[in-house]
Amino acid sequence: MAFAWKAAGITYNRYLAVASRAVRRSLKEDKRLQAERRGEMDLRFAKWESGRQGENKSLASANEAAMAEAASGGQQ
Amino acid sequence: MSSLRFARVALRARPTAFRSPLQRRGYADVASDKIRLSLALPHQSIYKSTDVIQVNIPAESGEMGVLANHVPSIEQLKPGLVEVIEEAGGSKQFFLSGGFAVVQPGSQLSINAVEGFPLEDFNADAVRSQIAEAQKIASGSGSEQDKAEANIELEVLESLQAALK
């Protein structure tokens, strides 16, 4: 099966996250406020090289960069 | 000679009234017209091994209805409406954001999704305004990823809008 989002380098995990975000935003006000808390994610990581901690990076923006690279890398 | 006589005695000693309830219990144990449904989200299980009559699911390979004794299969789900026809005869509808349905041997069905809500929990106005916004991004001049994500949202929202009508 060919999916349009795959050509843009988007992973299945990201696809599900985007789809679920749209579902949460469509809920009635009271349910939406509760549900939207489940969509929040803020993870940071750092690479350790020769005993030193590298720069702190956001996982979300690193994922975005990786997906952009996968798309321009010409993966079908 | 004596062993034959013993066998005949044993046959006579088993009353028919004792045999029939045993047979009936075996038949009821099978319950072959029901499918055992588990519908689970990461934060909640909507159905937990509940016997139901039929489940209609929006698989990527097409809409399908699952009854008891369905052939085992794994289906990726589109964002869409899952309909559960319960034992009592009523039916319930849930909008799922996407996930997988696994039909297991022995009339068991497991559906896993990220988000799932009954239709009455949705706000049609919120859907409409999100569609307008997503269309703007999809036809705009953003990055390829932004446009692809807007198209994913459009797929979800249009399916939801069709279900709400």
C-alpha cells in the first residue's frame, strides 16, 4: 500500500500522533481539555562523546529533521 | 464370554436421563455465534473480552464486518467509525483515530487505537473550522512535512464529518 505521507518521510508513529491530535481537537469542550493533555510530549536528549555531555536537544524537533531528511533522501 | 456380559451390563447401567444434560452443556460451552471483543486505548479499555454479535471496522483494505469464526487476520485501520452490534441487539458507534484490528483464532477480536470516542462527544463546529485550517496549510507554501501532516488531518476530519452527518 502506498501512503502519501510516507513519501514525505513521515513515520507511522507520527501519522498516528497527527491523526489522534485531530480527533482530540474535534471533541466537545470538557472532553477536549482532558484529552489534549494526553497529546503533550516534551522530551530532551543529549549525546555523550568522550565523557562530555553534548548539547541538549528537543526530541520532537530532532524527529522532524530526521523525517525531512528521509523525504529528500529520495526514499520511495 | 464373561467379558461380553460385563460390557452389556455397563451399557444398561448408564441411564439416558444422565447422558442428555451432559450433551447440552457441551453445546452451550461453544457459543459459536458470538465474537469476543477487546477494544483498547492506551488510557482506557472500552470493551474487555465482551461477547458481541458483530463488529464493523474501517480497514485500510476496505470496510469489513467481523462475525464469529472469522478467518484470523491483521488489519490496519483507517480513521473511521467502528460499529459494535451487541448481544442485546443494540449497536454502539465509536470514532477511532487509527490503529490495528487483530482477528485471532477462536472468535476473538482485539482492536487497538490511540483515541476513540462515541459520536456524541464530538463537536461539528470544531471539525468544520479545523478542515478550513488544514486546507489552507495543505495548499500553502509550507514544508513538505507540514503539507503531508495537513493532509493526514484532512483525511481524519473528513471521515469524522461524514460520520457525524
